[in-house]
Amino acid sequence: MGHDITLLARLAQSLNAAALVLALLAGSAPAEASRTWDLGSWTAEYGAKGLFFESRDGRFRLHPQLRFQSRLYYPFDDDPTTVADFDDPPGLEYTLNRSRFKIGGHLGASWFQFYHELEFRDARVLDLRASIQRLEWLSVRVGQWKPEYNRERRDSSGTQQFVERSIINREFTIDRQPGAMLFGRLGSGRRFDTSWWAGVFTGAGRQTKNDGGRPMFMARAQWNPFGRVLPFSQSDLARRAKPAGSVALGFVSNRSRFTRFSSSGGGQLTAFAPGAVDQYRIRQALFETALHLRGFSWQQELHWKRIEDSVTGGVTHLVGGYAQAGYFFHELWDRVPEPLELALRVAAFDPDTSPGDDRHQEVSVAVNWFFNGHRNKLTLDGSWLRVDDPTGARSDLRVRLQWDLSL
């Protein structure tokens, strides 16, 4: 198995290099350029949004994609979680951070949708879900995916303004979970236009079954104040003439072995020991806002999390949040290149609100150049990161350059 994963990684690196060469040769060709092929009972089309296969009767539609994310960073890449993490950074490094195959579309009818995503580097199944969306007010989804709890995590890593999510992501995300969910939209286009989600998940992380612990419950209510739903995607690439925004509340309850989740599955926050079945009871909530208008984008989240340890009897409270904004200054001055976006983010969290000096902070700026929207872009970001913990306080600067490309 290890040999197979190594071969996959090498293949992904080779494909990534080839894709970058093709992108350089293509330059900033018009995004409207597309090509269509007649395949008998099917048609194929390749354009600005990639490759699509569709049956003549429209009952079947497939959208396969390859995505590669190359990253250069200095002096480190991952967000430090302790003061000791600042010691002996690797220096200037290059990594193929993501190399993925995706396929989505509908099968048999437009209301029966599916999506699958695979990470080449370690052969991980990230997403595998099916949705029945016949009614606007009530739909159902089953499988494994990132539940729509908070916007920053639900935004794809390929549709972000910064190289990575903020420092609060590790502490508060519920990440990918197998489960089932109901969702819908009420009052479309009216003042009370509202989107909602309610789901039950294993609560044990990606690609796992419930191990005897209690399931995870998640709920999110989102008011769409302008009567338009803002997609889970950053940057106002559409330069919307009319605003699209959201105001949301979310809640999660879970009891399991784990205090945090990631794409790798369940794990532990700093200072928490590996748990037994049902050891950690987690309750968390968030308040979130977002807005896109005429090249300006805004999003913000405030999080609260409570962890009860049934073995030690300890209770830990975490609070944190971030705010970020981006703007295409071409909307103000024609001399500014149209594909250029600037963004700013600030974030902070306290991993334990009991008396002490624990605190993590981030201030980041980003420059984006969009060759073809989020499907082909360069991102340069710089961050000031600081960690205060019982051993002391440290801060450092980090710079990262990333090319994100989808074919």
C-alpha cells in the first residue's frame, strides 16, 4: 500500500508540472473560449468551467476535474500551535499541497445529484455524497462531506482568498463526517428569505463509522437579507451589481473520543489526551456574516466551544473568530489590472478561557491574480503569527506563494 501511495504521489507531481506548463502556454486566453464534441448519444464540452459530459436528453451530466495546488513557503507552512513550533523552521520549501480528482453532476434526473472527491497523495476519499433536491424548501443528502456548519470551512480550499484558512479553523471545524442531512430554502426572494440545514453525523471524522459514541448533531440557520443566496465561495468575481449576503447561526453537539477534526479524521487539540468512547462532550456555536458587492467581499465568524472531559471532570471553554475582506480595486481605478484582488484577514482565539496567557493571533494580507477565476489563480500571502502559552510568547512572519489550477 505504501508503494502504491508513493507512485500516486509521483504521478500527481508529474501531472502537476505538466498542468502548470500548459497553463503558462495558455496564458490568459479568453475564458469564453470553449470546444464541443459530438459523442453520439452524448456531448462533451470543455470551456472556462472545465470538462462536461451530458446525455442528449439531459438526464445525465458529469463534470470530472483534476486539481493541483503547488505551494512555496518560508520559513514554515502550518500554523504554529505552541511556542515550541517556532523553533527550527524548515526554511524555504516547495510542496504539492493538494492533488485531487473530482467528479460531480446528476444521474437520471437533474434533481438527483452526486459528488466525489479523491486526494491522490494518500489515496484518501474526501467526499462521496448524493443529494435529492426536488423541492426548494426540503432536500436530503447522505454520504460523507463537509457539513454546512461554518462558511470558512465549507468554502473549498480552491475558492479561498488566502493560501489557507485562518488559525481558528483547527480549533472549531467539524470537518468531513459521514451522515445524513435535511436542508432547504424558505421565502425565496422575500424579506425572510432563509436557508437551513439540520444533520446527524457519526461524530468520529472522515471515513469512519460510529465507534459506540453518540452521534453528532448539527444545525445552521442562514438569513439571506437581500433575497439572494451567497454561494460558499470567496472573492466577488462576479462583481455583483446587487448585493448578496448572509447572516447565520450554527450549533453542534457531539460526544466522542475526539476534541477536534480535520481531513485526516478525528484528533486532539493541544493539551488533550487520546480519549475513550464518549469521553469528550462538545457543544459549540457560531455567529457569521458575509457579503459580496461590486468586487468587494466580506466574511466573519465568531465561535464558542465547550469541552467536557468525563474522565477528569475538567471543562474547557474556547472562543475565537476571524474577519476578512477583499476588493478588486479595478472597480475604482481602471489602471488597476482587472484580475488583481487584495485581501486582509485578522483572526484570534483563546484555547482556554480560564486565567492564563494562552492566546493565538494572526494578521494576514493576500494578493490574488485570477487567470480564469478560482480555476487558475496565483495567490501570494504574508502573515504575522503570534502564540502565547504557559511557556512564553513567540511571533514570526510567514510568506507563501501558491498556484491553484483545475483542469
